[in-house]
Amino acid sequence: MNYRAWIYLIGFVTSLSVAQAKRNLTIDLANLTCILVDPSYGKELTCVVHRRRPEPMISARFKLVKTVSKFNIHFYVDIIKSDNSIIKLGNSQVDGCKYLKLMYNDNMYGKLYKRVQQHSNLPKKCPIPGNKLFEIRNYTVQADDYPPAVPEFTFRLTLKILKDDNLVAIIFFVASTIY
């Protein structure tokens, strides 16, 4: 009898079950803050944390004063070290209208955006109508949303929403990955 074939088969089945196992990653949401800086563009911007961990649940809502046909988003991503010093991973500015169109295409974040879409009535393109309430309701941040080999760390994501180079809103998201 060929024992090597059995060992390979057992190894293969074991690796498949490990690959399909639930990840032991926990996300701890330390902070979610939304600040409306310029009320001439927005009537409302609120963020609510319903649960911090193990799978944080959040809601957000906003309403614009008038229809917006163009805006920019400036992303900042930082790692916060254990001594509270900051490592800046990067920042980029994108055309918000182009981002809305691309957000729902199949890309590396497609799975995440499809889940956001299921929990929201966010616009999918510009112009964004004024006097309409947009919401993300009870969105759960899941470990499967993160890359498979994410290390244990604390990160901060800062989003600045700009209209004609004027700062309209800031959103801070600080979370930790814990094994």
C-alpha cells in the first residue's frame, strides 16, 4: 500500500480546512469621529459606534445643503506604534465623483464595497443630491475584510472631504488588529 499517497491526501485535506477556517483576528475599534467643518455644505454628519469589538458595528449619516457635482477626498493612513509615535504609511487625494463610480466595480475592495452597499443608500455617482439623507446602517467590520496576512497593529485612517479646496468634513477611524 502506498503510504505516501495517504500522507499527501491527509496533508491536502488539512490545508484546505485550515484555509477555510475562521480567522482568529479581532478588530477593536478605538475611535470613529465625524466632524462637519463647513456647515454651508452639509446639514448633518454623524457617526455612531454600536459595538467596539470583536466585530465593530457602526452607522453614519449625512445630508448636504445643496446638490454637489464635484468634490475631492484626501486619504491619510498611519500606523500608531505602542509608544504612540506615528508611522505615516501614505496619503493620496482622489476625485470623489470618480471614486464613487469605481467604488462598486470589481477591484481589490469590491467585497468590502458590496457589503457597504447592502447596508447603505450611498450615491453611486455624481451629482449627489442635496436635502437627501444618506446612511450606512449597522455596518459590521469583519476580519475577512482585511488582507489574509495582516499583522497585529493599530492604524488610523483620516478622510478629509474637500469642495473647491475648502475643507468640508473630517472622518477619523482608529482601530487595532489583535490576534
